[in-house]
Amino acid sequence: MNQSTTVVQSSHDETPAKTDVRTLCVGVVGLGHMGSAFARNLIAHGYRTLVFDRNRSKREACNGAEPVAAIGDLVPCDVVFSSLPNDDVLSALTEGERGLLATLKKGAIHISTSTVSPEIARRLASLHALAGQGYVASPVLGNPDLATARKVFFMVAGSSEHLATAVPVLEGLGQHVFFMGNDPGHANLMKLAANVMIATTLESMGETLALLRKGGISAETGFEVLTNSLFDSKVHKAYGGKILKEQYRPAGMVVPLALKDMRLALTEAESSSARQISPGAPTMKEEIQPCSTPTCHAPTTSTTMANCRTDLPI
């Protein structure tokens, strides 16, 4: 189960020294596709693993773990992973009356793998620090299949002291760890930027294949030419291949979560005055609009309207 894992550091920060984590008790909060994959791999690595999800069946389905009925039962944990859908859920399970802040012992570390706003990452880091706890932002690049195979990428940020404990645990769950510095918000901003790239690639591949098909060139031929020349990235090949084969289900990410990520990226761009677009070019807000088809809320443009789906092949 050994992985070739690299920690990449920024030019102004030193990679934290690693600590022996073999005796750690680890918790996982949120047993969706990603969280359950992390939990199974933690168990396989020999960690004592406590798991919590509001859905009892998900807790009990995690073989080898110790299911707990409430966040408050995670007291023994030295490290707790959270894999949650949005800012509101992360805030509720962390800052609530019986949340992680009130539960974790001093010195324990909260590792958030959720795709959330840089703002909440910074706020939770401050609150954990006041409680004598640690917070490491560690969003993930990769789908549930890659998480199961320990092939995801982690982007981590936090204090060197907390990273010294968190990084060795993360190394066993993925193939590469990128160190983004001390500001936890930077890890989440990097994740949002990557998701913008994925979303725009999905859109461009879909529209390009539709253009070729309507012009008399088979989508298969177009895909072969594109992905074996200038557009040979993993994203183009993997996601473009699913579009080509119309493999939309099971979806790795449902549309509401994808739209949430785009809105977070747009909010961050506007708040930091970082958005720079050519005059007359459509903005992200104009490009990504819900489909007008009844019961469908897929992000789409006029050229993809006819092929809209309620989920994404991520």
C-alpha cells in the first residue's frame, strides 16, 4: 500500500517535519462518496477509525470502523476528517452547540477536505486556534473512484505544527500532496480554481463534440483527433470520454454542487477584484445559467441546451 507521495512547498514556506502517526485515533465526519472512501482506506492502514454521518445506514455500512451516533462521541480522536457538501453544513457541524469545536480535545486537528469558501476556512481556523485545536484545509482533486484507489491529490494549508501531523495521514490516502502555505483559505481557493477549469472543460468539450457531430464529423473521430494532439490532458480524456459515451450516471458530482463551486469562485473573484475579462466577453455569471427545461437546473448555454443533464460526469 505504499504510495509515491510528494509534498510540494511554496517558495517562502518550509515543508513541515513529519511525525509518527501510527497510534492516532482518526474520525471521519460525512460518509458520502469521498468520505466513505477515505474511511475505508484509513481502516486499511490500521488506524482506529470512528465515523459519523447523519444517515445511520451509512455509519453502519463502514465495515471495520466504529460508528458513532453524534459528533460528541468523537472525543477520543486526535484527527478528524470532514467531507461535507457546503459552507453551511460544515459550519453547523463545527460551530454548533455539540459540534467539533466543543467536542475535540486540545491539540486535536480538524482536516477539512470539503470544497468550501476561503472565508469559512479562515474563520474555522481561527476558532479552532482559540479552542486550542488545529485546522488544516485539505480539499481534494479527484473523483470517488480515485479516492478509493488512493490516487487523489490534496492541497493543504495550515500551520507547520498541524501539517506535521496531518500530512503523513494524507499521504496514505492519495498520490500527491501540494503544500499551499499557512493560509487555509489558499487551499480552498486553489480547489475552486481547479473546479472552474474542470467545469469550463466539460462545457467546451460538449459544445465542440456537438459542433463536429452536426457538421458531419463523428464525435468519435473528433475526440480521437483532439485528445491525441493538443488536448491530451487527463481532464479532456476522462471527462470528454464520458461525454462521448454519454456516461452521465452515476454522477460523480450532481449539478447543485457544481453550481455551488462556480458561485463560490465567482464570489471570490468579485470580492478580491481579481476578475479580468476581455471587453464584451460573457462573464461566468452570464455563461453559467440554469437550464429552462422544466425540472432541470443544469448549467448550460444556448448551444448545449438540447443536451442538458441533471448531473455531471465528474
